[in-house]
Amino acid sequence: MDPGRQVFTVDLLERYAAKGRGVITCMAAGNDVIVLGTSKGWVIRHDFGVGDSYDIDLSAGRPGDQSIHRVFVDPGGSHCIATVVGSGGADTFYTHAKWSKPRLLSKLKGIVVNAVAWNRQQITEASTKEVILGTDNGQLYEIAVDEKDKKEKYIKFLFEMVELPEAYTGLQMETTSIPSGTRYYIMAVTPTRLYSFTGLGSLETVFAGYLDRAVHFMALPGDIPYSELHFYIKQRRAVHFAWLSGAGIYHGDLNFGAQHSSSNGDENFVENKALFINSKLSDGAEAVKPISMALSEFHFLLLVGNKVKVVNRISEQIIEELQFDQTSESVSRGVIGLCSDATAGLFYAYDQNSIFQVSVNDEGRDMWKVYLDMKEYAAALANCRDPLQRDQVYLVQAEAAFASKDYLRAASFYAKINYVLSFEEITLKFITVSEQDALRTFLLRKIDNLAKGDKCQITMISTWATELYLDKINRLLLEDDTALDNHSSEYRSIIKEFCAFLSDCKDVLDEATTMKLLESYGRVEELVFFASLKEQYEIVIHHYIQQGEAKKALEVLQKPSVSLDLQYKFAPDLIMLDAYETVESWMTTNKLNPRKLIPAMMRYSSEPHAKNETHEVIKYLEYCVHRLHNEDPGVHNLLLTLYAKQEDDSALLRFLQCKFGKGRENGPDFFYDPKYALRLCLKEKRMRACVHIYSMMSMHEEAVALALQVDPELAMAEADKVEDDEDLRKKLWLMVAKHVIEQEKGAKRDNIRKAIAFLKETDGLLKIEDILPFFPDFALIDDFKEAICSSLEDYNKQIELLKEEMNDATHGADNIRNDISALAQRYAVIECEEECGVCKRKILTAGRDYQTRGYTSVGPMPPFYVFPCGHAFHAQCLIAHVTRCTNETQAEYILDLQKQITLLGGETRRDSNGSLTEESISSMTPVDKLRLQLDDAIASECPFCGELMIREISLPFILPEEAYQITSWEIKPHNLTNLRSLSLPL
């Protein structure tokens, strides 16, 4: 205990608290409210919270001397119960803080109330709820009072102890709410016994249950007539109790949340019970007995004579003695008693005149030492206030374990120490006694307790722990040579623990240092494991390949965090180790570039394979080409090479015939190199493939020539592929025909018959005269008679067709001449009243205003245009309208034509009817050509019926340059102040 700071201090609160109303006989406190009872029957209420005080005379109207026997106040300071005793008997009163007059509880007439239990959980300022009263004749009553009713709601008799009728000197009550209702816990004390009651429902139901069963009690016989029961309240819940009895202080913890085994409940809700014997209050002399007490969280305040001895409830040691500043007349009688204010956390003592306040100053500050001395380490840690205090608790535990040679447990406690003992001192302790396992345990626990910011310390300690693990493993192997082969339990356990350590500390261990340690100790498996944790996959994969475990290596490569570069690096070794698994892995790996795998695939392909064995590289390349739609020429060339080396060329031909780029805009049909493919196929003597490649490269003559060496039918098919070049097609068929004729070995007539049959296969492309040079000079013409006659008949039919076409052409030319002559005679009739579509003036009106540049008026009439639809326009009006409505480029073109016609100034005139004849067209002057161009520009279609009018539909009614027209129509507000209202007569 810190001698410089007292836990409890005494201060005089009120010197003459009785105010001349007699001497103080009893006192109660709650929520900064103190209620005193005097020897003259007065109740004095001091409210220190608001600084108010008033007196109530309970002796009024009662004969003889009256004295307040006991006074009780609830924890909130609102409700008060007082018992007055005199020559006329006993009466009990209830008063409220807001009342000026007390209320007599008439049903308790003649009954002395010694104890009251308030329902702390449910009581309010307006209502007491249920309250239990204990009397001096061993009876219990229930009472409830509502402040607004100005009287008690009810007073019920609850219970009477018939077996040993003693006065109740103390009562306490707690309630808890459970799903099935409210459970009550009641403790009552007499001078020799402590009773406990509990049950569900109402108080009446709870006590009714004890009519047919025994009451649970604790008996402590003594020779004192008084007794007290106190609860320590923490957060509105009782957690400790203490009973002042003749034998001493019986105390313990309260557990109101425990499950009860029976329906009526287990009355023994007290835990950690203990008895403080009164003899401990004196030093070998005659035992003294306290006359009153109070209970704090960790201490008993015991009133012995005129002193209060403060006893630690846990260690049962007296820590302080409190003295009171009494007046001379009060010293003789001494301090009467103690009471507590659980709400305010204060304690009070009183004598016949004065009130003293006992204040608490952090009573739990040294409780950790108390628990530590008692070796209750968990409680000591719970009461520590700072790291230094915790370190001292851990140090005591560690040294105790170290002394008992429980080194592993000591290591765990040492690891929690941060201040009172250095890291070096602790490690030397374990090194001195050669306890490597305990040292390792200490290091591991130390890592757990260090802050994340202590990176350097964590790294160094982790590295040291790694070396200790490796040393332990080596020692196990040296002690038992068969440990590795037999996989002993300790060896397996330490290996598993080491791997878990590496996994936990992978981010704090230095990678290079750790790997060197593992390598120096020859721990290959752990090295691979750590490399995997650090994502050094190259080391892991290399190890698996050396061990021949391709599947494990591929599993590592399948991880998303593994770089694709490692796939390419180890591909040659893996495919040689297990081609099937490697290719399957490649096919399931995304974003793999097959081009970078070509070296591995070529290495695999260079090795001999069984005839019926599946070629894994071909399988993978087919997957790339057909499923992934790979377009890399290298991939296609390699697949082509592998196909060409197979005995069966069917796969090669199918590959060459596939158009992999078909449907792609501006894309090729194939992605392999055709020149390389041709050289390869020629080298491997794949002639059909060569024919296909020649044909694909549009080298049809070479294709047919090579096909003739393989199969004439193939040559015919190749020759027939040419469709857009008739001469080349004929040439190819002639090559086939020559080969067929020269290869025939039968009789001459048979050869000629076969040649004639061959001509029919060409669908008329070749004639008999085309193949005659291929026959020998001595062949008789009689053998070709039928073929020659058939050819002549075909020529005759072609001549007749040409004649018919010539006649048709002559007839068409005559029709065109007639149409031209008819066109020259076309005219239109204009009414004299016909108006111009633009200016609305008459078309035939004479006047100089209608003279147009480049046009000469015919007589008095201005030049004009008439359209087949019936619309007519002056030439000047039509030019102006078209120029205004067409686009800017066309308008400039029209104005330029007008300007050129004006500059040339020619007077070449059209015919009077405006038509053109063949002679006029051939003899046109430049001015006439310009006029024709102007006519095409302005009069190619009617401006009201043609495309010009259709385009105007999308134009707005008001153009941007006409925006001023909109503003001119806006209605502007006028000044309405000068307007007068006119009344119109109805």
C-alpha cells in the first residue's frame, strides 16, 4: 500500500445535524440524501444534491417520549420509511421527498420494523414497487406505495420463521428478468442466522413455496444482539455481500445469473464464501467486535469503538484506521454507526450530533499486489493499471515456473515481459541451463507479443528461432538414426511445427538468410516449402523436375501468381518428363503463347515415338489452331511439318484444305508459309499436298503437270478449278488431253474413241481440232469423221446466232433514229394567262425587266422554261430561285456559267422551237455548250416537283439569319402602374 496516499479519508460533513431535535439515533443515505432519526421523534432530511433540508415530527399526537428506532431511504433518495417507538407502542410511517406530511402505515401498528429491502431494479421516483419489511418478531411483510395516491397500495404478510423466531436485523433483495418471468433473490439476517430465498413469480408466490420446504440458511452463533447485512452495488447490480455476525464477517460473491437446477431454484447463489474472524482486529489481546460496518468493492469498514478499521476483503489485512473529530460531549458515547450511499459511492459515520463523510480514493490501485501476494495471478493481471505492473506479475509467474524447472511455462511468461527484465537476461537464463526448447518457445512467444512496427527485432528473433528449429531437427536425427525412415512422432511433430512457423513468419524472415540456413542444414524439403511461401517458384519447380515429379511441378505452374515465363523456361524438361500431363496443363492455362513453346515441342518431336502412340504436340497444336484460333505462322508451320512426317497424308490434306481465316475481312485463308509448305511436301514426297499448294498459289500449270504424274483425275479436277481465265483453262485441259492421248496404249480406233469421250468431259471447251495435233501424222481422217462433222455443225450454229444478233442491232439503230426525229418535233402549249411559278406574273408578258444575261428574247416575249409537269418559269426567275434554294457550291457554279456566257457575248441562237437536231449538235459554238450546261444546272427537273423541293422539308421555317424576325414578334411588358380600371355598365 502506498503510504503517501490514503485509500479512505474522513471529513466532517455536518457538526450539528440534529438541529436541536434531540440526539441522532439512526441514519440512512441514498443518492446524496441523508435521513436522520432523533431521540425526540423527528426525522431530518438533508439533500446535499440541491442543498436543501427539512424536518418532520413523527411524535406529534403521541403521548410520552418518542424516539426514532430505525429510518430507511431508497437508493434514489425519494422514498423513506421510519419507525417510531415510545410508551404508546410502535408506529411505522412512510414519507416521500415531495410530501410535507408523513403517512402512517396503520396495518403495521405496534410492529417494530428493523430492516427494509428495496427493489433496486424496478423502483422509481413515483412508486416504490414491492418492498420487503423485516420486523423484530421474525415476520416479513410486503408493501407498495405510489406517490400520487398519498397512501400505501397494499401491505401483505409474507413469511414468519416459526422454528427460531428472531428479530430480522438486515434485508436485501435482487431481481432478474428471465423469459418465464421475474426471479427474486432475498437475503435476510438475524443475530445468528443468514437466510436465503429465491423463486419465480411474485414475492407472495416465492415465500408461499417455503411453507412446505426448508429454508436455506447459514448459522453463525454469537453473543451480540445486533447484526447487519450489506450488498456492494456495481452498475446497479449486487456483486458482493457481507454479514456482520457475532463470529465475524461472513462474506462472498453473488451470482444471480447462474442456472438453477430445480423449478423453485437453488437458494445457494453465493460463491467464494469466506469468514473474517474478529480476532484479526486485535494484536493478541482480547478479541473486539465491530458494532457496525460498511462494504466497499475491496474493503470492509468496521466500526470498533471510536475508530473505523479498514480491512482488505481479499487479504484480510488491516490497511488503515480512521479517526473522527468529535465534540467533547459526543466522545463519551462514541460513534454510533456507519451507513453507505451506493448511488453516490460514499460512506457515512455518525454520532449523537455530527455526520462524518468517508470518501474512497481509488481503492483498487494496489489490489494487483494483494492478489499477487496470494498467488492469484489472473486476478492480479485483471487489476493491473499499467504495463509495469503486468510485467511484475509475469515475472513472479516466470520465476516460479523456472525455479520448479517448468522451463516451457516459464518461457511463455518471460515472453510477456517488456520492461522489468531485458531480452538478453532472459535468453541467458535458458542458455545457462541448456534449455534450447524453452529458448525456442520464448522466442516464438516474444514474436507474438512484439508490435508489428518492431520489424528489425522480429526478423532477428525469427531467424534465431529458425536456426533453433534446424538444430532441434538435427539433434533428433543424431539421437535416432531411424527417425527419418520411421517417421517418429517427435520428429514429425517438430517438422510440422517448423513448417507452420515458416508459414507464419514468411513475411518477416529475410529470404536470402533463411534459404542459406536451410541449405546449410541440408533441409531440402523445407527449403522448397519456404521457396513456395516466398513465391520463389523457380526453385520449387526445379526441385520437382529433378525428383521426376512432373505433376507437382505443373501444379505449381498452374498457380495464378506464377509468371508465364517459367512455363516457357521449364516446358522442354516437363514435356520430356511427362508429355501427356504437360500438354493437358498447357491446354488449361490461359494466356499461354504457343509460339514460345515451339522449342519444347520440337525437342519432343525429334524423339522417336511408337506408331500407335498419340502425338501430344500434334494434339496441342490442333487445340491451338482449331479451338484457340491461333494465327501464328510458326505454330501453323510446325503443325504442317508434323503432319508431313506422318505416314498417312490425310491429316495433312485436311489441314491444307482448311481456310482458317475464312470470313475475316481482308484476312488470308491460311497462316502457314506456302513456300515452306511446298518445299517440305516436295522433300517428304507428299505429291497430292504439293498439287494443292500449287493450286492455292495460282500456279495451275505446275499443279496440273504434277497431278498428271500422280493421278489424271486429280489433274482434271485441278484444270477445272480455273474459271475466270478461259485461255488458261483451255491450256490446262490441253495438257491433260495430251497426257491422256500419249498414255493410251490400245488400238488406234480405241485411242481415238477415248479421245472423243475426253472431249465430252470438257463441256465443249476443247474441239476436235484442238487435239488433232496430238495424234500421229499417219492417223486416218476417217477415224475423226463424226467428231469433225459435229464440230462443223457447232460452227454453223454460231454463225446463225451472229446473224440474228446483227439484225437485232440494225433494227435497234433504226428505232433510235426515229426517236431522235420525234424528239425534235416536241412542243408545249402555253396559255396566255399562264403565270410564272416564282414571280406570279404572266409568262408571255413583255418587258425589259425580264431580260436575262445570255438569253435573247424572241420578239416581245422574255425567255422562259416549261416543264412536263405544267409549271412554267421566267428564265431569270428560275435562275434566281434555284440559286437561292440550292447549296452554295451549285449556286456558285450557276453564277459562273452565267458570267462566262456574258463574257463570250456570242449570239448563236437555237432553233425557234428550242430543240436540238443532229446538225445543230455537231455545229455548236462554245456559248451554246455553256447554255446547255446552264440548262442542265437549273432545268434538269422542276424546282417545285423535284428533289430541290424535297430537301426544303427539313429546313426550319425561320433560318438562323432570320432570327431578328422572332424578336420582332415578342410581346414586351408595359408599365401597368398607369393603367386605370374601368367599370363597364352591365
